[in-house]
Amino acid sequence: MESQADTSQIVRFAKLTELLDLGRANSLWPMTFGLACCAIEMMAAGASRFDLARFGAEVFRPSPRQADLMIVAGTVNRKMAPMVKTLYDQMLEPKWVIAMGNCAISGGPFVYPGQYSVVEGVEKLFPVDVVIPGCPPRPEALIEGILALEEKLTGTRRWPRVESR
């Protein structure tokens, strides 16, 4: 008969919440939602060269009721802000938000004294979980942002970090 130490290396017992978090982190369903030039980089991340499907976030959903991740990619104008907020409110819980690009994070180059048409950061509309800086950020940055969200959900990192030299 095997000892308890031998079986613990083979079988891992987890709490139900940890198991659910692991399932959620490895099967994020982002909503198809691009507002400006950052959306082109988001589309490139889902294409074959970068292959976002490797990380479990391949199923871009057309409806907020089917998505659990909103990637705000681009400039949010004040005229568009109520619609963006409505889409966020229609998403089911739990839901997460990635602000992709400088325009979504802070209004980008469109912020200047006296401007009135651009929302200076999507976090003024709803909470943001991960920010991806850049103008526009590369597809690799979006993949890194999704990995950061997975790390936030599970507490561990599935893929190692690659340090730049």
C-alpha cells in the first residue's frame, strides 16, 4: 500500500473556488469590441501569427451576454461612453476589463486643455483589471495582459516571464 506522501504527488486536491478560478482563467471569452486603431492589434493577436487560442482566449463573442472579458481597445468618446457602459452592465458576473492602449487608459494624445469629447480613461466608467500601455500596443502586449489577468485570477503564472535585455 502506498503512503499518503506518494499519492499526494499524483493527485491534487483543490478547493472548489480554486478549481473554478482555474477554469475561468484558462477559458476567457473576450467580447468583440474595438473602438480605434488598437482594435487592429487586437485582431492580429487572434490571428495565426500570434495565436491567442494557445492561451484559452480565442472565442471572441459578439454579445456581452456571452462574454466575460471586455477589452476596451481605443478611444472612448463621450458620445460613445453610455453605450460602452451599457455593454459592460449587460455582461454576466464575474467579468473583467482590460484597457488596451493609451487612449483607453488616459485619453491618449486627444487630451488637451479645453477638450470635451474624449473620456480621459475608461476607469471613469467602470473598474479596470489590467492596463496595457502603448500606442498602439503590440499583439504580444495583449497576450501578456491576458496572462496578467490569468495570474490575477489564479494567483499563479502559467507561462514564464521573458525578461528583455
